[in-house]
Amino acid sequence: MGLRAVDRFWVVWPIAGVLFCLIYVLIPAGHAAALLSACVGITAVGLTVAGMRRNRSRRPKSWAGFASGLMFCAVGDLVLAANDFLLGYQPFPSWADAAYLIGLVLLTVGLFGLTRERSVRELARFLDAGIIATGLGLVYWVAVIVPMVGDLHETSLAYLVTLGYPITAVMLFAVVVPLVLRLGRRTPCFWLLTFGSAATLGSSAFYSLVPTLSPLAGKLISGGYLFTYLCYAGAALHPTARDPIPGTAGDRFGPSRLALLTASTLLAPAVLLTEGVRRHGQVDWLAAGIGSIILFLLVMARLSGFVTTVQRQSGQLEALAMTDVLTGMANRRMFEERLGPAVERGAVHLLMLDLDGFKEVNDRLGHAVGDRLLQDVSTRLVGVLREPDLVARMGGDEFAVLLRDLPDDAVDEIAARVLAALRRPVELADHRLTVVGASLGIASSPGIDEPYELLRRADVAMYAAKRARNGRQHWYAAHLDDEAGERLELIEDLRVALETGQLSLAYQPIVSLPDGRVVAVEALIRWQHPVRGAVSPAAFIPIAEQTGIILEVGAWVLRTACVQAVTWRDTLGAEAPGRVSVNVSARQLAEPGFADLVASVLAWTGLDAHHLVLEVTETAVFGGGQAVRTVQELHELGIKIALDDFGTGHSSLGLLQTVPVDILKVDKSFVETITMAGRHAVIASALIQVSQGLGLSAVAEGVETAEQAAELYRLGYRMAQGFHFGRPAAEPDFTRRMPLAVAGRPQAGRRPDY
């Protein structure tokens, strides 16, 4: 079996150790047994050195000390073999005893180093070993050493050697027992070290506690050392010897460690009670007293270290609980805790700001770039604020600033600096972000006793700034509460309207020029409130977009319009409009599953995809990201895409190359002055040329007079929409025709195809 195979089946080493132990017990005592022990020891030393060279351990000094300990034990075996061959008996003490004692000490020190947990404080480990060694040493002293020494009539050297074995056994016990009870994952090297150390400990303890051994017991003890040799050699050879403890279990009290340390500290009173009863009050008070004092000091030191660790970790946890992990600044919890005392002490100002365009950055470039943007924003905020000012990330892309002892004009100046800092382009690796600004609201504390009221007012002011979209700070005023309440009431009413059927659709015709025939209709939402009356879409659509309820409203509009289109197709036949057009908001396009929703609505209603037109605005797709991906998915379904209000947004010609657009809807602001002399028709004329050059259809919106329609036709427009051709209605008259009285020669235009 190759060395790599042995690495996989590392249990071969303890199995081999058991076999050699049995062989040692079975062969007769004498030269063969001595030679076997010596050969196994020398082989173990060689394998350990080979393992050190093979694995290049991260703890070379500990392995060197460990190998030296094995070497001294092997030397002791050689001395025993030499005594057996040359003298025919084993003198006591001998050089073998010296070699064994030195070897056991080196093995203990090396084992402690190899099993040291790098992230655990070493003082705690030493103290644990000291507590165990002191308690066990007291028992050894009273129960083993004192009787042994009292019966000893040898030289002082024999006295020292006799003391040495139980002392080294106690040292090894103090290292091995915590090793056995250790928490956490164990490597094969760690297991082999544990097996070998446990065998050494058991053999040494049995040898010390049982003064008179039978021949079989003596051979089992010596065989146990052979088991140890092979386990240690296997540990050194295994690849995990590079780091026997790769991960720490931490400096924590598991039940086993706690029980062990408790039992060790109770050994001193147990010895007193046992000796007092057994020897009728004749107790070795000096040993018991010294042992108790040492145990008390060690336990106090251990508890002191443990309490210090707990306090340090508690402080770290508290800091984590009060700190935003991403930016390193204060979080909402810390801000709210500091806000209350600040309001009680005197006048403060609270700035609440929310990033504009942050969602688009996340959708377009991913959350990793969004996180780096938040880190850059936090750095800029700290850079423009004073040292005593508290700035916190409240969650998402929302930040708050607490200002103390400042007049209103100074607060205005700081708020302006904050907004100016956030308007600067952000350079992030390969990305230059210019679409990020902020909406900032300000509230002051005079007249406020409750800190959460100050937070609410700043929040209300921030949303007022967001609605204003002027890039300036907005102070809280009482009328904003009325507006906020109105908004909340309107949102709730809109939810009710969805459930109770207050919403409806009106359809405005889109006609071909010059014959005035209806080729399509645009679905427009209407809301008849039972108390408010007719609510304008301009009043509730922006709120619906901000709150997200536009997703439900938009889905309802899409389903209703598709059902109506199928109904017209089935009932009117050739008189039915060829397509139905539905407006889609930026919030809907930002949803990754919107294209799937549209596909499911088409399948449910039975409407063919080419009979549906979805109208999007330039601003909705200008930022790219998920919105453009959604438009591409919709276009792949066979749905036509119309760019609504063209000319009033970013008006980027590059947008027409990156977004799959079929139709341009020219805004009514370019149509209403088209019949006037001078430059008024230039833009409308340019836009029709752009659409024709790109192979797109063009629809002129807001046509209110026959003169406007005729001029549009002359410029090349072949489709139009407006009050002149029909107002929005639940059931438009598709048979009505509004042909043009064409004068002059019209420019060439595309055949109507909406």
C-alpha cells in the first residue's frame, strides 16, 4: 500500500499499533521483546523526521521538540535492550530512566505546541492545564508519591527518578485531557496524536498507581508504548500534520471543559475529606494548603481572563449592533439612541436624505456597484460635515444627519454643501455615475419633545423635496402633514378602487392620414371616486409609482385592455381597431418578471402579440439596465414598442439604436404651434425625418384642429391622435371618419402601420 493510500486510510496506524502491542505481549520476555521495542521506537523517530520534511508543518519547532522526545524514548529502549544483553537485568535507576523522563517532558511540551489553538489566548490554555495539573498533582502527592517515598530505601537519585514518573504523568494528563475534550473539527493528525497520547497517559498512570505489576500487566504497559510510537509516526506523516488544528473552536466553556475544571478544583477538598476520614484526622495540611492556594489563584486568574474576554466580545458585539457594516458609520439604532438625549439637551436639526437614481444603478450595474456607491456617498457626507455632527445610514439608500447648536442659515449652508457633494460624478472602476443626486429634508427640534416626531417631520420634508425635484433642500412645514395625509389617504383609496371596480378605461382613437380611419386605440385609465368625483391620472399615477401600487394598477389595465380588444375583434370584425396601446411605467419595466406577466395575459385573453402596443417613456429606459432588458424581452414576444412623449425627455438618438423601438409618438408641445409661421414647425419636421430615416412609424399627439392635421400630413406624418379625431371614450365610434381636405403637395410618408 502506497503512502498516499495510507493517508486516506490513516486508521492503519492505530491498527498496526494494536498488532505490535499484541505481538510484544505474546513473545517471551527477553532479548526479542527488547529488540522489538527498540526497533519500533527507532522506526517511529525516522518516520516522524520524514513526515516533518514531507509536510513542511507550520509549527516546525513543536514538531522538532516532539521528534526529540520520541528520540529520547527510543534511546531509553536501546539502553534497556543493552542492559538485557550485557547485564542480564535492569538496574534502577539507569540511563534508560533519564532518557524516558527527558523524552516524556519533550513529548508533553511538543504536544502542547502542536495542539495550540492559534486564535485562542494562550494564557487561558496554560491556566486550564495548570488547574488540571495542580488538582491531579495533589491527589498524586497524597495517594501515590508520599506512600511511595515513605517506603523507599534507595539513594536520593532513585528518589528523584521515582518522583519523576508520576510528575511527568501529571504533566501529560494536563495536556491530553483538554485535548480529548476539545470542541471543534478534528483532523486525522489530531486524532492520531490524541490516540497516542491517551495510550501513553494510560500506561504511565497505571505504572505509577499500581506498585506491584504482574508480568502480563508489565508487558501490556510496554506494549502500550509501542502503540504510541506508531500513532505518533502516523500523525507526523499525514498531510494534515502541516496544521493539526486548522480551525479553532474558540475560547469557550463547553460542558466537558467546565466539568473537568470543576472536578479539578474540587480535588483539594475531596483529598482533605478523604484523608481526614481514612487517617482519622491525620492530614497532610501543608500539601493540601499549598494545593488549595494554587488552585484558588489559578481559578481566579482563569475567571479574570474569561470575564475580560466576555467583556471585550460584548463590546465588539455592541459596536457591531450600532454600526452599519457596509459603510462603517452609525446605523439606525445608534442614531435613534443618540437622538433622544440630543433633543432633551437643546435645539438640534435633523437632515434626512435619500439618493435619487440609486435603484437604477442597482438594476443596471448590479448590487456590488450599488454598495460601492453607498460607501462613496458615506465618505462624501463625512467629508462635508463637522466633527461633532452625527451621520448615519438608516437603511437602503437613506441617510440621516444630526446637527447641534446651529442657526437655520448655517443648517441651510451645510445642506447645500451636502447636495453639492452628492451631485459630483462618482468614479467607480469602469463606471462614471452622473445620475445620482439626493432629496434632502430638514426638521428642527424646538417645540418637539418626542425624538421620533422629529424623525417623522424630516422624513415628510424629504419626500416633499423628492416631489419637487428641484435639487434643493426642503424644510418641514405644517402644511406638509396635510399633503402627506392626503397622499396616504389617496393611496388607500386607490387600493379600494382596485378592489371595488371604481377604475375604468377610456380609449382614444389613433387615425391614419389623410383618410381619418381608426387604426388603433390608446387605453387611458380613469378613476371615478364616490366622494372625490373624477380623480385625474396626473394626481394618482405618480403616487402609485412611488408606492409600488402601480404594479397592481398596471396589471389591471393590461388585462382589461386586452380583454376589450378581443371583444371588439369578435364583435366588430373588420371595423375593430387593429391594435390597442397600453402605457407602461418605469416601475413596471424595472420588474424582472414583467415580460412573463404580459405573455401570460396574452395567453389568457387570446390576444395575438402583434395586436398589442406598449408605450414607454424616454426616461424609463434611458438608464438602461433591467428596463431595457424588459423592453427587449417584450419585443421578442412580437409586441410593438412605442416611445411616448418623444422630444420632451432625454431625446437621445443613441437611445433609438439601443432600445428596440417601432413607433415614435411626437409630443403635443411640438404640434400645437405647428401652423404658426417661423421656426415652430422645425422640430416636428425634423422628428418625422428621423423616424423615416430609421424606418420607424411616427404618431403626432395632441392634434386638436383640422389645420394642424393638414400641416402634419404635408410634413410627412401618416398617423395622428387628438381631440380633433376623437376624445377618449369607453366605446369609441370606429365607423366615424375625419378625412383631410389636403391642399398643396404633401411630403412622402410611410404607409400607416401602428
